[in-house]
Amino acid sequence: MTPGRDVRSLCLAASLAAAALAPGCLPPPPQPARPNVLTDPCAERLHNLCGNLLLYYSAHKKLPPALEDLISAGSFSRSPAVCPVSNRPYVYDPAGLPLPKRRGRLVLYDPLPSHAKMRWGILVGPPAPGGLITANVVLVSEEELTAARE
Ligand SMILES: [Zn+2]
């Protein structure tokens, strides 16, 4: 690296810093970090509810008719079926909403977009030839949910 190049990059850094500090020229606010499915407490709660869901399905060959049936279906979830952020009960619909560009139906989701303006939900895939379904915890944007509800 030549000394001249160092000076130019320093000048560029200084002018960028000055631009960021200039009034009326603030950098955009940082985007909230995308919640992590492995560490988010709400996602963990839904993972446990997935266990109940699969247990109920294997016994009855259908999804539980109501949220109460889902909670009492197994011992995976000992937590109440409420979002730990909004403290509101999850929305449950055994018929499920078809999410655009995703395989399966959204059967349970956050009542509010409490996670970086998104919602956690459980996406249930169609029964496989063996008769078993899949259930995955997914992050759903408001655009996807609006499209699914139309
Ligand atoms: Zn939540």
C-alpha cells in the first residue's frame, strides 16, 4: 500500500464522518435485528407447541380444534400459549392460512408483530405419504400475513 492511498482513504473516512454528523443529513436509523429462531423465547415457546401439535396429530389424524386442546395435548409446552413479548394469546386456526411462496399453512401465530415488526408462527406442511405432517417455526412478515388473509 502506498502512503498516498492511505491519505486518500483517511480523507474519505473523514468526509463520511462529517456527512453523518451534518445536521439534516443523519444516517438512517439502524434496522432492528432479525430475531433468531434458536434463541428467541417466543420461538422456543412455539417449538414446544409444535411438539404438542405433532403428538395430537399422530393420535387423532387431525389438528386440535382449539388452542386449549393443543395446550392439553402434550407435555412439551408448559408455558401459557401467549407471546412473551406482547403477553397476548397466540392466534390459532386449524384450517391455517396459505402463505405466499411457502409450502404449508400457518396455523398459529403471534397476535401482534412484536418481533422486529414480524411475527413468529407455526407452519404446518401437508401430510406426507406416511400420514405424518411437519410443523416448523417460521418468521412471518406483515406483508405475507396480509396476503394470506386476502
Ligand atoms: Zn411473540
